[in-house]
Amino acid sequence: MNKFFLPSLLLPLFTFAQNQPSNEEISRKLDLILSKVASLEKRVSNLESDNKEVRQEVKVVAQSAEEAKKSIKAIPQAPEEKKSFLQNLGSQLKTQQTLDSGPWTQKSSWTEIRKNLSPIQVRKILGTPTKIKKSINPRIDQVYLYYGDLDADGETEEGSVSFHRNRVMNFESPFN
């Protein structure tokens, strides 16, 4: 019995002494835990800021939806009024598209056009023509056409520049 008594008393002491972590191990584990907590805090703050951004975007979209609802109410409901309204809107959109098509839509650009300018100079002043036509007239080689609805009245205004031997022979402003 003596043989087993002494080892049975010593065995728990040895196992307990071996399981005791050192201060270095405890410090290392504490640093690891603190770094994980810091990374989790950073992720939470990122998620919270993302949530704020999403809320702001949703608010902007909601405002846009309200404005769209209000603009739909501005369209007349009577068939004749609705047709007239939509035709007028289409005319205005077409006019805006024409006005955005280049400097030829401004009266001041046409005042710079004169005889003997080259096609390149005309393009610099008026922009790219809407259409280029070849002429059967022996005194005119080609014609630059500029046209569109400039004043939303439903009528197309047209300007032209005629060339002979790569020089302006004559021109007609859409503002005459």
C-alpha cells in the first residue's frame, strides 16, 4: 500500500505544476484576445457607417419617388389635354436636343461665317453639319445643312453653307 500512496500524492502535484501557464503565455493570449476585440470593434463600426449610408440612399430614393409621383399628377388626365401636353413636351425635348447639337444653334456663330472660308473653318465655327449634300450645280460642290427646331414651335429651322472648290460660296443662316 505504501508503494501506491506516495505516487498517488505526487502525481496531482506534478500534473498541477505542469498545467500552470507562464506569465508570457498569459500575456500572449491576452494580446491575442485584445487584437481580436479591436478587429471586431472595427468591423462593427464599419457596418454601422454602411448602415447610415444605406439609410441616406434610401431617403434620397424616397424623395425622388415622391417627386415622380408629383410630376405624374401634373400630366392632364383628359385625352385631348393629355395629347396636347405630350406633343408640347416632345417638341420641347426635340428642341433641347437640337440646341445641344452644336454652336450652329446660336446666332452669334453664324455672324462669323463669310465667303472664302474652308470647310474645316466652317466646322470649327458651326460644328458638325446635320447633313452634307453633294450638288449637281456645277458652281457648288457640296452643301453643309444644319437643321432642327430651335424655338419649340414645331417648325424646323434650316441653315446652309455652300462650297465651291473647298471655299464658302454662299450661306444662309437659320435666324434670317
